[in-house]
Amino acid sequence: MSWWTYLWQNRLKIILLSIIFYFPSFEILKAAWSFQAILPSEIISFFSRPEPFLNHGLIFLYLVIPFLFSCLTLFLARLTRKKRGSFSKGSLEKCSLQNELILASVGEGILGLDHSGRHIFVNPAAARMLGYEVEELMGRHSHDTWHRLRMDGQLYRYEDCPIYQTYVDGVARCVANEVFWRKDGTSFPVEYTSNPVYEKGKSVGVVINFRDITSQKRAEENRSRVEALLTSIGDGVFAVDLNGRVTLMNSVAYNLTGYTFAEVQGKYYADVFKFLLEKDQDSPYPPFIEEAIKAKTIKTIIEPTLLVRKDGTKIPISDSAAPVKDSHGNILGCIVVFRDTTLERELEKAKDEFLSVAAHQMRTPLGNMRWNLEMLLSGDLGQVSGQFREVLVQIYQSNQRLIRLVNGLLHVSRIDQNKIKDELRAVNVIDVFKDVMKEMEYEGKSKGISLTLKFPEGQIPDITIDPQRLRDVVQNLLSNAVKYNRLGGTVTVTVALLGEFIQAKISDTGIGIPKKDQAEVFTKFFRATNAKMSQTEGTGLGLYVVKSYIEGWGGEIFFESQEGSGTTFTFTLPLKPKPSNSTN
């Protein structure tokens, strides 16, 4: 449009602006005329001519100047509008490009539908999930394309569709139990929202935001299967994360502990589930769950343990903790399996009582047999020779084995019933080792085994302890070191003072302990597989008794072993051992 055309179209505005500018122009010219002394003489003479029109020459300026001001105002307004329009157009284009980039980068599907349900906008994520190109979907009816069937394959009427209902009533909807259908005929579960689009207060379309929840559904199904498995397990189960906070718990665990999952979820397990050592109920059980996570291996409760229920009652349990790993071997947490062992403990107690009674009843006749056999073999009742003597010797040896078994059973019975009674004396540990090693010399020499004792002279103090029980400990360990050693082997005993403890190491060059058997070495009636093959005799009670005695005094015992290369048992005793129902 030319400037002249623009002025003609806006002639009314010019007239109105001229009238508005007239009075300001009059005042401006009046002020200017008062300075005529400084104006050029030609201008003054022009406006002072005697012609009728120009006799008052300023009238010309009074009309022209308002007109010029009006035109100038319109020109400036037009230029401003052009620049503003150019700037707005650029901003809109920039905003439109940014919006397209944002919608293209969104991982969720976004669809825009008009009032008839046809696509007017499709972002790349939506097209990818539906198996189409964006151009293929534009203009196509949405319901017929990807929403025509229900999850079970039945026809889905358009009038029943929540998306259509949103367009009809203008109410946004969120749906999480439907499927969309791909171009290839397969379906996938979705969660979507449908929101109405308004223009001038009227609903003109719908925007759909959806996402594929296949992985979520699978996770839910897996969780349901895991929960079903946990429910069917007869043992109590709970799981913790790396921070020890409870994330899972089955119904059996609720029955055993009295706590519901809602009460323990997210809490640190030790704040809810109280595990106590049965022999020292003032002390909590060591943090075996943290140990399982740290060691990345299964940890089993070995010590008799109690679980404190919600109502304060205590039940004996058996427990194990196993780390939970992902496919890459990373530790995610730990799962704990435990069960009530009340019935087992009652059966164990009945068995112990029976063994105790049986051992006591057998002790007297076995003692009588021993005395009589010794009298026969010593010739007190007449000389015995030949095959008859050989038979008596075999009977005597069997009698001795039975006596050792009975004594072992009595020891175990007293330990399990907490009936151990110390008779305290001042004892020198070195002297005890020397005495026992002297007794073992004959058996050692018969196999070519050398026994060596190493200790710092004058540094090992006496301790107040039951001498017979300490002797039993040393005798058990040295007897095993000789019995399960190889021909021509060695047994080395090293005693040292470590702070407030005396440490003793018994090392041998024997058959060793298989790795698979090492966890059960200190349990009752257990013998390693290679030990059974090497020595048919043995009760499997010795190391159980040794461990019970040492830990009862406040010490500890452990071992290192390699099958075929030997074993080293190490135990420590405090300088002031804890007595058990002691008498001085």
C-alpha cells in the first residue's frame, strides 16, 4: 500500500488530528513570532505583504502545521505497527519451533484430535509406539486406528470410549487398564489421560497423553508371583535394602513376629525384629545381615537364638541371610529366612535328657566291666594267655571307647543344660600343654610324628580356671592333631601372650578339613568326610565341647585348614576367665 493511499484511507483521522494539533500549533507560532527580530528579513517581508490572503500570512501556517503533524503521527504509527508485527511473527515462529522440539523429544506419546476424532497432531514417540509414521496417522480416525478393540479382543464401541466422552462432556479422564493396538495387530497396555481442548469456551478437540506400561505390568506380575511364592513358603521371610530397611515380608513372618508389613515397611530391621543370643539374652545377636551383604555370601545363625515378638514373648528360631544380586552381580539387599524351632528345641531337650539318663545308667556297669577286665588282664584272678587274652584285650578296648562316648555325652548334656560347674584353681597353661603332650608321645612316635611346644619363657602368667576342663580342651585338640596327621608329620604348639589374652595355636601337617565341611566342624556329632575314611572311631563331640568351654570362659576358637595340607586351630583365653557356677 502506497503512502498516498494510506493517507487517503485515513483522511478522517488526519482531520481529527489537525483539529487536535491546531491550538498547540497556534501557541507555538505565536511564540515564534515574538522572536521575529532574529528571523531572516525575507521571511518577515513575506508574511507582512499587503495582499488580502497574506495580509495575515500566519493563517497559512496555522492550517499547514497541524496537517503536517497529523500526517507525521500516522506515518510513525504505521512504521511502529510494521516493526511490531515483524517482531511478533519472528517470536511466534521461534516459540513454535521450540514447542515442536520439546514435543518431539518427549518419551510419552502425545496425540491431538479434532472434534471428529481425527489426528491433527502426532509426536514421534506416539507414532513409534503405535508402529506408524507420523504422516500415516495424520487425518486418520483415532478410534478405528488404535482403539477399536478391548483388551480381550472384543469390539470397543466409539461411544463407550473415554476419549470420546471427554470430547462430549469436557471432563478430563485418566485410564490405566486399557490397551492400544499397533499397526502390526499386536497390543500393548497403556496408561493415558484425555484432556479437552477449548476455543472460545467451546470444546473443539482432545489431547491424549499416553505411555507404554508393559514393563510396569511385568514387574507387577513378577512381584505377584514372588509374593505368592513367599506366601506359600512355610518359613518367615523378610527382605531389606542396602540400608537394612525392610522392603518385603510374608504372612508367615507376620505370624511369627506379630508385626504387619505396614508396621515395619521402610524401618531399619533391627529396630523392629529383635534377635538375642539364647545364652546371653542381654546381648543382641551380631549383625548377621550386614555381614551377609558385606561378604556377599549366605550367613547362617549358628548360635542358639531367640526372636522377641511384638508382645514381648520370645521364641527360639533358626535363621539365615542371603544377599540379593542383580544380573550383573551387584548387591541390591538381603533376604532373611527364619523359622520357629520351638518343637525342635523340645525334641532336642528330650533327646538330651534321654542321653543324660542313658549315659548315667551306662556309666556304672561300664566302670564295673573295666575294673573286672583290668583285674583279668593284670592276672589278679589268675594268669590269662593266648587267644583268651587277645579277646579280653579287644573287649577292654571296646569298653574304653564306650566309656569315652558316655563321658562325651555327659559333657554335652551338662553344657546344653547349663549345668557346667567350674572348680577354680590357679593353672599354668604351659604346664597343661607339657603334661598332655607327654601323654601323646607314645601315640605320636608310633606314627613318626614329632610334637613341638614353643612359648616365651617367663611371660605366660597363671590363670584361675578349672584345670580338668582346660586339660580336656588341650587333649581334644592335640589328640585330633596326632590322630588325623600323616606318617612322619609334625604337630607344633605355639603359646603367646597377646594383651589381656593367652593365645595358643595347634598346627599339624595332617589331612586337613574339606571346605564343604568347615562350617559344621563345631557342631555336635559331626565328623568330616575324610576324617571318617581316615579314622573309623570318633564321636563328633570333642570340638563341640571344646568350643563351648572356651567361649564360656570368654575366649574364642577358630581354625584355618586346607585339605591335604594340614590344619591350625587357634584359641584365646582371657587372663581372667569367666567362671561357670564356680566353686573355689
